[in-house]
Amino acid sequence: MISSISKPYTSTTTTSPSHPSTFFPELRQCKTMRDLKQVHATFIKTGRIHDPLAAAEILRCCALSEAPQRDLDYARAVFRHMDQPNCFSYNTIIRALSESENEEDTIEALLLFFQMVQSEFVEPNRFTFPSVLKACARTGRVKDGKQVHGLIVKYSLDFDAFVVSNLVRMYVMCGVMEDAYAIFNIKQSNNVVLWNVMIDGYVGIDDLKAARYLFDKMPQRSVVSWNSMISGYAQNSFFKEALELFRVMQMEEVSPNYVTLVSVLPAVSRLGALELGKWVHLYAEKNGIEIDEVLGSALIDMYSKCGNIEKALQLFESLSQRNVITWNAIITGLAMHGQAKEALDHFWKMETAGVMPSNVSYIAVLSACSHAGLVEEGRLIFDHMSRVVGLEPRIQHYGCMVDLLGRAGLLEEAEKLISEMSVEPDDVILKALLGACKSHGNIELGERVARRLIEMAPCDSGAYVALSNMYASLEDWERVSGVRLKMKEMDVRKDPGCSWIEYDGIIHEFLVEDDSHPKAREIHLMLKEISRQLSLLGYKPDTSQVLLNVDDEEKASPLLYHSEKIAVAFGLISSAPGTPIRVVKNLRICDDCHSAMKLISKIYARKIVVRDRKRFHHFENGLCSCTDYW
């Protein structure tokens, strides 16, 4: 229980006293632990160590200084030799131990605190409890935390904003949001830190609804408040909400900081909002925000995923420092854009630069080989990873190899690799093999893989859809009907196609056969015009994947309203002639849309960039960058 009678903490200090270190100038001159030990020895020799202030300062220097002057073992020894450590000394050693990365040190901080409470010579104060609560939070010792909570009430510190913020944070970090909210609800203060702690706590348990409720109720917000919500949305795949909130932040004239930019860029990347991404980049440069390895990597990833690989390369080359994350970002970007040779080139350059490739590096470069059909190069990289670098292949690396072999038609080798893997295959690997079976018409193996996939994930639509597509390509409508009936029985639903396009700073979203857009009528007319222009060139829709036993004319109609075609039609009527059209799709682009996009790019003299679930397709003058290998 939290007492409602406890008196608030009040300070009686009216003037700022000199810092204790000013009384011991020799301590301020210490650069290393060796210097400090020499001063300590002098204090012992001259008897000054018996001055509680001198001993406390020695303890503070060795316990809380930055490396290489910090030495916890020496601090323990100094503390143990104190006759009667005062509150400042207890606070110093407890804080130092609670900040240690070693869990045993953190637990020791709690033990020293309880020793302090039992002492008849000293009592904890408002500076003691934050460190103790941090120790409870970092070790997950909520039971001890509740005992500390009781002591906070006992010492009448439950109205101290500093202490209460740390108490709420302890409950939040231990995942006890009900207790955290109970304290927060009683206090209902204007303390923005307390509100931020609660919002961060709800974000941490993925309760974004509760986090947003508090965010909207905040009497005032700091940039930390905005960052918590934006990163929470982005990390939980609510990308549109992240961008919408970022725009509100701009409208309310709150200046984004480094953390804001790093938090919002993944959402920008996911939705392909290139213009907003450019604004973020320009804002960082104009406001002196350092584009270090982390922000630089996020910007490279953004430009790559928004379709501008040239700008990603330019930014990569401009960075003065590059770590493995930066290299991975550019290699992944090149792989997504089908520039396999450039991806391989950067991979070897990374090694030459002395940067050790990570697991992600090998996933990126193997993916590049897969998109380009570079089988021998992929085998070489896979061997290099395990034999030369000594990295144990993970399931993602096996997945890349299965995809590489499967795309190249080496289905038996791909199946053999799966059987010899050191780990059990997951659905991603089996879907890669199933997709290859569909592409190369191996129905027997495809059925076997599909059955295995359905057993593994009976409610995942992927295996059912791939199997239906294979049967549809053979015009085996009886089997198609059987698969669809099974999906209905299991209540399995195919993921709807969804595409996004950015225009005038706004993300426009389209679903299959979508007529909800304000410009739906104009879009529909444009689609009809596109269809007419395509037919003049002799184009015939590829209806092999339409799961309907009807004539070709009826099959062609739904193909016209695939989400990426609707997005492109919107781009054509909205943007100026000659402007590139950039579309992001949640699924793999279908064969018919791929063929149509090549011709649309030629008819309307537009570069059309489509990012699907797997990679980028750059359509220009009737051709695609993937050279139809996808």
C-alpha cells in the first residue's frame, strides 16, 4: 500500500556548497588508478583518510570515475576499511554496483542496501533509492523491489518525483504494469519523465493502445515521448501509424533528434516513402545531427528500400566510418536491386577493409547470388562462411542456398541439402523449395513439400496457394477445388495483395479490386485505358494463375485490378509525365503484372520501380532489371 499521508521531501539547502572535490585538488589531478592509489597512500600516511569527507572522495573516484580510473574491487576495499560509512559513501558504492554489467555486483548492491537499512548510524535518502530500484529492475527481483517500495513509504519519499519515477520504472522493467499504473494513477503529476516511463512500459509489452491512450492524455510531451511512440509503432509493424505520428510531431513544431530519425526510418523504408526519407536525411545535415554508422546504415537501408540504390551507394561512399552494419546495409540493398556482382564486390571489399563479415553479411550476399542465379559463386560463399571464417550456417543461410539452387532448377540438390542440414527446416525453406517446384513444373516434389508444409503450419495460406497455383497451371480444376475446400474447412485465408505509393508526401494504400480511394473513378478509367493500350501491342493477360474454371476473358478481368496495377494507374494520373513511379507491394509480383509493367513502362515512357516481398524490379522501356529471372 502507498500511504496518502506521507510528507513530501523538502530540501533545506538554500545555497550551493562547494563540491567536496574542491577540498582535495590532488584528487582532481588523478588520471589513472595508479595516480589515485598514490594519493590514497598519502592520505593514509598523513592520517587525512580519517576525515570522512576525504575517504568518501577516494571512494567516489575509484567507484564512479570513467575507465581506466574506475575500479570496483578497489572501491569495495576502500568501503570495507571505513569505520562508519556515511550515507554518501553507501550511495556511492550502491550506485557503482547497480550500474555494473555483472549481475553478481548488482545483487551485492541490494545486500549493501539492506545492510545500510539495518545500521543504527545511517539512513537512506532520496539519492539511495534510485540506484537500489535500478538493481531490482536489472535483476528482475520484483519481490525485493516491493520491499524497497515499502521503505520508500516509510521514509516519506513516496512524494519525491525523482524516487517515484524510478519506482515506476522498476515495476515497468519487471513487467508488472498493473503496479506501475497504480502508482502512476495516484500521482497523476505533470512529471513528463513519469509519463514517458509508463508509455515506454506499455510499448515494451506491445500494448500500443494503452501507450497511445497515455500519450494523447499527456499534459505536456518531450521529444522522448514522441520517440517512444514512433519507435513502438515501427517495431510492431504499424508503419503507417509511425509515419502519421511523425507528421503530427512536425506539425506541432517539435524538433526531432537523433533517436527520432533512427526510429522513424524503418517505417519510411517499409512503406517506400522516399520523399519523407529525403527530408529526414536533409534535416539531419541541416541541424548538425551526426550521420554515424547507425544513422548512416538506417539511411542507406531507407534509400535502398525506397528504390534509390544510387543514392544509397553515394551515401555509403561519403561515410567516414563504416562498421559491419553499414556494409551489410549496402550489400543487402544491392542484392534487393538485383546487382549481384556489385554486392559480391562490396562483400570482398569489406573483408579487405578489415571488417569481419557477420551472419547477416552472408545472408545478404547469398541472397544476391540467388536473385542473379550465380550458383557457383553462392557455393563458394557458403563454403567460405563455414570453412574460412568459421561461422556455423544458420537456417537463414540454408534458406538462401535452397532458394539459389531451386531457382536454378537444381531441385534434387536443394532437397538433398535440406535433408543434410544440421537443423530442422522451417516454413521459409520449404516455401522456397515449393516455389521452385511451381516455377519448374515439378508437381510430384511440389506435392510432397506442400504436404510437409501444411503439417508444419496448417493455418498458413502459403502452401495451399502455391499448390493451387501448380494445379491451376495444369488446368487441373478438380484438385484446385479440393485445395480451396480444404482452406475453407481450416478457415485459412490468403493474404490480400496490398500496394503503397507515395505522392505529395502522402502514402496511398491500395488493395486488390480497391475502389475506396477518393480518385477511384479516375483510377478505374486509367486502368481501362492501360488495358486498351496493352491490347494494341498484342498483349494477352497471363491467366494461368487465376484459380477460376472460367473462360480467359473472365479470368483477365481480376488481373486488371491487382493492387500494384491500381497503384501504378494512380501514379500515372497524379504525377507529371516522365516522373518515376515507385510502388511497394506486400506479396511477390505475379507473372501477369510483371509482363504488363514492362509494357506500361514503354507505353507511357515512365520508369516504374516495384518492390515486392523478395526484391526490386526496375521496369524501363519495356525491360525489367531482373531480366525475367525472379
